[in-house]
Amino acid sequence: YEIKKIAEDENFKMFYGSISKKYPKATFDKEVYQKDSTLEFISFGHPLFEAVLAWVEKNFFEALQNGAIFYDPEGLFNGYIVFFEGEIKDGTGEIAGKRLFSFFTDLKIVKEVSPSIIWDFVEENNPSEKEEIQIEEIEKNARVFAISALERYMQEILKEREREAKIKEKYGINSLEYLIVKLDGDLIDLEVRKQRGEDVEIAIWNKQERKKEYEKAKEELLDTTKREQILTMSMPRFLGIIKVEPLKQKDKEMKSDPEIEKIGMEYAMEYERKQGRNPENVSSENLGFDIRSIDSEGNKRYIEVKARVEIGDIALTQNEWFKAQRFGDDYYLYVIFNASTKPELIIIKNPAKNLKPEEKIELVRYLIDSKEILEKGEKSDG
């Protein structure tokens, strides 16, 4: 009843439409939907999904602010991650953009991290005892960085709005000006005909009214375009906080060595350049891959890099495995064995299809045996 009540709101229906009384055949998987269009595909933007999301936020927002505990299998994070929502509005009063920001702090430093990093952590479902922390102080310190990040986001939106304004000027305003000038020419011809005694009063009136409509449309377009470039930011809204601790476990393949990973990244980047591709390091964005590499024809490779001191098993995060499934043949796993001594690059195209990892649910990781990597991967010449 409460979800239906949310969906009956006029503003909600304007954005998302109405929900149905029942959904007898539904799926959350796009690929399944593409094979059977009789299914209802429920995802972001679907009225049922958005109504449930609104209900969850309404009823559990306070719980989100109370915090939760997660563990990092790779042992890199030991501190807190604070989440903020930033909103930008334009001069028309419309929302120009919203973005979720997150910041890691160990109470000494604060740095921005991707919100999706939470996918890579293990949730603590049964904490032994509640921990009292100074949430207000942590939030206050992170908020300074959130404001700075929101300002950068506003500049991104402004740059895009300026680009759109040029397009509107080129195609919208210039087209209206052309039509106005053309009507002026038509009116001059009609005035000449009127002076000759022809009955063209109705034609003149129609042309004048149409000209007024075009002039009004031009003024409105100029005004809207101008106001769309006047942006203001609200104060970032605190959403919640989580504590992250290194996971105490024996699986060394889950551990990440920053220095070895750095060597592996440099080796992979250099390999891409030698192959004539243009690689971009996006590892800090937690996109589910470390390198986006483009060749001269515009073809993209999404590359996840794993480096080891010797030859050993590797683990993919849940986010990395999802992206491997999504990008298919465009996703590559680059494994660098003996990274600190004599690097050996093994390339596996479409690992989601060509590898069979051991799924470690409790660690949200997909463990891949080194023997399978060597067996199914392609060795590069460096």
C-alpha cells in the first residue's frame, strides 16, 4: 500500500509513469529480457523500482546514517567512508545534476574514492558490539572535501551546458532568425501587392502572427539557454558512514601489494603503447577495470591488471567480474607474473567466458587458479 501511495504522486508519475497492479513475469537481467520481450524488465527508471527505492530511503535513511561495518579482503582500507549527495540547480529551477560522493578517512587524511568501492567489501552482519564514534567530527572534516568535489562537478555541468548552448544557437536560434527574415521578405512582397490593390489583408495578418510566434520563441530560447548556464550548488547532504577494516584471513591471493600492482600497471601500460594503442589509467575510479585502451580505429579494450611477485593465483572482485561479463570480448585480464624480477604478461580475452573461477561468496571474490591462467592465457612477447 505504501509503495502504491508513493507511485500515485503526480510528480512521481510525471517522471516515471504508473505502476501496474501485478507483474506476473519480470526480470532484472537485461540479457534475459532481450531473449523474451514478454517479460517486464525492472531496473533504474522503472516505476516499480523507483517507488521501492523511494520507500526504502524514506524508511531506512536514519539507519544508513547510523553506520555499518565492512571488511576489505585486500587489506588496503582501515578507517571510515563517508557518503554525501550533491545537487546542482540551474536558473530555471530545474535540477541540472545529482551525484553521489564518497570519501575515505583514517582520521588523519581524507581522500575521495568511488562510491562503488563498497561492492568490493565484505559486510559484517553480526557485529559483536556497537562502536561509539564521533560521526559529526568525521562528517565535518569530509564535508570540506565534498564541497570542493561538488564545485568541480558544477564546472563539468557548466562546460556541458555551454556546449549545448552553442548547439542551440547554431541550430535553434539561427533557424528562427532565418524564418523571421524570410517572413519579413514575404511581408514586403505582400505590402507591394496591397498597394497595387490586391486583397491580401488576411495573408499579411497570418504572416505577422507567425512572425510574432517565431520572435517569441527566439526570446524564450535565448532566455532559457542563458538561465540554464546559471548554476548554483546546494550544501552536500550527508547520507551515511561505514567503517572498513582489513579482513583477517589466510588467503594471500586476496591481499594486494601496492608496489607490485604499480609495477604491473606500468608494464601493462607500456605494452599497450607498444601495440599502437592509447591507454588511460582509470584504476583510481573503481570502474571494474584498470585501463581503458583505444586503438586508431576507436576500438576499446577494458583491461584489468593483476600482478604477482611470482606465479600465483589471483582474485577478481565482484565489480571486476560483473564488468567482465558485461563487456565480453572487449574485456581483457592482464596477469603479470614475476613482476619484480622478470615480468611475464599473460593475456586472457573475455575471462568471464574463458575462465572458470572458484566463487568465494563470503569474500565477494572470484578466485582464479594460476595453472588455468597459464593454460588458457596468451603469453605476450613484452
